[in-house]
Amino acid sequence: MINAKKTMTVNRQFKEVWMRRIFFVIASTSIFILLLIMIFIFAEGIPVFKKVSLIDFIFGKYWYPTSEPPEFGIFPLIVASISVTALSAVISIPLGVMTAIYLAEIAAFKVREIVKPMVELLAAIPSVVIGFFGMVIVSPFLQDVFDVPTGLNLFNAALMLGFMSVPTICSISEDAISSVPRAMREASFALGATHFETIVKVILPASLSGIITSIILGMSRAIGETMVVLMVAGGATMIPSSIFDPVRPMPASIAAEMAEAPFRGDHYYALFATGIVLFCFTLIFNIIADHIAYKYKQTGDSTL
């Protein structure tokens, strides 16, 4: 009997050791692949700086890679990416978070069971379909309503990206709000707080880390999205003076021109260098957002 128990214990420990090793190998493989991708992007993008300085590349206002001599200034592309992402955040964050609050705290159970799957289903819509919707439906609407020369502009792109980000923000925020312990709600009500005061002063601070995480994921999708901005942003490499000007964000420029760039030519290297800048922007954004989420998570834990 004792030997059988020892054998079972040894077998269990053996399985646990091998499971840890397997998961470690899988995680290490993922990190290694990402590292290889990063090395490849940097290796293919850095050679362009033999032709143009880093300052001129980032702050140059003209992007004419096929002219003689070529001009590789991506400042209009950077401004376009930041503008589209910021405007889409203004649209998607309030809409996604408030929808999550409604589903988690206000809506009836039957309503929540119907609405939440429908919202999550929106995340499965292919980006090319959203882009096509922006081109065919939203673009003529913007032209008629706002009397602008073209409906393919910064606002159209931000609207479509916001539409894409809402399901991610709403779903994860709703999960974070629902995971707040019921005891905290009951304690707030016991102290005489109203439902609105409980949501604002108790539930939202307790779930803030999860809400910020949802915003991180939503905005990460927006800043790196290619197909939608390629189809509806207008494709003009110019610094926008209003939200109705056509623009070309960095992902759209890479997608539109990579097939035409001569292999290992200056244009080719410049597009990869644009990818490096986009990678750095995304990395900085995620580091800042993770820091904010961790800070509020620690504050919430200490409060509890």
C-alpha cells in the first residue's frame, strides 16, 4: 500500500515536471519567434539611415520615395497614426466602458445574456468588411452631411477603428466589473450609498485595472490596424488640418507600397524603418498602459 502511494506520488511529480518543461518550451518558443521578427524588422529597416538621417526621417514633412532624389519624411504618417488612434479612443473608450457598466450593473439578466454575445460577435467581423462599410456607406454619408470634398478621411477611419475597438473594450471591462466581490457592493449599500454612487466610487475603482487592460488591447488593435485605414483614411501623405482631411497612417503606407518597392532598395528599407517606428510607438504605448494598470491594481489591492 505504501509503495503504491509512493509510486503515485512519483508519477505525479514526474508529470508535473514534464508539464512545466513543456509549457516553458512553448512560452520560450513564442518569445523566440517574436525576437526573430523584431531582429528581422530592425535589420531590414536600419540600412535606410545611410541615405537619410534619423531626424530627417522622423521629422521630415515629405514622403516621396520614388522621386529623384527620393524624400523619406514620415512625420505626416506619424501624425496621421496618432490622430486616428486618439480620435478612435475618444469614440470607443466611453462607449465601450459605459456599455460594460450597463451590462454588468444595470441591465436585467435576460438583456445581458442577449446583448453581451451580440457585442462580442462584433469583434469577429473581418476588418475588410468594416473597411468596405466605411467606403460604401459612411463615406457618402459624411460627404452629404458635412459637405466635405471626400468621405475617405481621418474621421471616417477613426470611426471605423472605434467601431472595431468597442467589442474588445466592452467585453473585458464587463468581465472586470462583474468580478468585483458582491460584498463590496453590499457594504456600500449598507452605508447608505445609492446605486450610482456605488458604481462610481466603489465598483469602478475596484475594477480599474481590468478596464485599463481592455483599453490597452482595444487601442493596440486600433494603432496597428492596416486594412481599415488603407481603405477609408484617404491615402494622402499630408499633415491634417481638420478631422475631415484625408490621411495615410503608417500601417496603410507600408501595406500600400511594399509590393511596389524594389527588393532591398531604399524604398524597401524606408518602409521597414517605418515599421520600426510603428513598433516603437506600440511598445511605448503598451509599457505606459501596463504601468498605469499595475499601479491601479496595487492601489486597489492595498485598499482591499
